Amino acid sequence: MTKILVPVDGSAGSDKAVRFAISLAEGKNTEIILINVQPSYNTPNTKRFFSQEQIHSYQKELSKEVLDHTLEITNSFSIPVRTIVRSGDPGKEICSEVKESSIDFIVMGYRGLGAVKRAILGSVATHVLHDTTCPVMIVP
């Protein structure tokens, strides 16, 4: 079975990527794995005002919203879909998931930060392109 990993964040770009992954997977022995990466919020100030349970609950709530929205797109298709939630740096977590789950292909959206922000902050897509071991398709 081929495994396609689709990072999702609830944006229009990730929705496009999901639809494209479905078009690739339809009629084939392919599983789509949706991954949502939540920020870790592991900072001294956050820990000072919120318990680990509150932080975890907040992350769970946010990821549920994103995945519920995304699963609405996939529900009308008979393609196997699995969801994964991770916490941390999105680029690193996506690349780790590729290794751990033996992913064959990544389809991801590109939100386009703009030249200045991208130069300063980088992008998840750029990180994944440089650090993963499998093919990546960026859906504009």
C-alpha cells in the first residue's frame, strides 16, 4: 500500500492539498495520512500561567477543529484515511513522521508568506523539501 502524507492546518492551501491527494489516491491501493502539528507552547511564560493539562487540552481542541474540517472533505470518498497529531516544529515533525511511518509521498499546500517573511522565518514547505527522504509535491 502506498502512503501519502498530507500536512493540514485548516488553511485553503492545505484543503487544496487534501483534494489533490484524493485525486492521486482514488482507485489505487493508497492510504492518506493527515498530519496536524500543533506548536509545543513549551515556553517559560506559558508554563508559568498554564498547566500542562491546560496546554494539552488546548492543543487537542485546535487539532480536532482542523481534522474535523479536513475529514469533511475526505468523507465522501472510499479512500482509507488516518489522522495523526504531533506537537513541535512542523517541518521537523513532518520529516520525523515520514521516517517513522515509511511514507512514500508528501502532498502539501503552500501558503506563501511573501518574500520578506519567508526570508526571515523560512517555511515549512522549504524545511520539508530539504530534509525529507521521499518525493514532495507542493500544491499552490
